[in-house]
Amino acid sequence: MVSPDTHSHARTLASPNIVIILCGNKKDLDADREVTFLEASRFAQENELMFLETSALTGENVEEGFLKCARTILNKIDSGELDPERMGSGIQYGDASLRQLRQPRGTTTQNKQQCNC
């Protein structure tokens, strides 16, 4: 289980819109469990964390953790809560060709030719 202060330090040091997922690992070893699902779930809810249990052995929910995180970030961008163009947003494009301003849903964009000279 994470230290109760770990997530608050992350929120303080990172963007206030940080996405944090609490992953309970070794889901396949249910008999050796030290923290119940209910305890972990309650902790996550009280601290505004997403929560899921994973197993590296079986692969259960491993990919889902990344997808859940990515969906949440995209939803925050779509809602305007996160602005990828703002310095310090915590979001960074990996490829310069992906750097385009996202338009709010329902608006039309004009097709502008860009010169890469």
C-alpha cells in the first residue's frame, strides 16, 4: 500500500490536474493478500485516486491501467481542464508533427496550409 502522503506530495510537486492510479499488484495471489479490495478501494476514493487491481503474471488489468489513465487525460483535455499547449501542464508531445491545437468539440477548423520551409 502507498504511504498516505505519497499522493499529496505528487499533487503538490506536479500539475494539480495530475492523474494518479493506485494499482494493487499480484492480484493472482489472492490467498496472500495483506490489503483487502475494500480497504484499497476506500483509500483510493477518499484520496481521489483511480484504483484497479492487476497481475503481471496473468496480465489482468495491466493494459487497462494505462488505457484508463490515457482516457482520463484525454477527457481532461477535451473539457479544457488540461491544456497541452501550456507550459507546466505535465503533458508533452512526443513528435513535433502532433503539435496542433485541439479544437473544442462541435467547432469547425479551417484547413490552413503550413509551410515547413
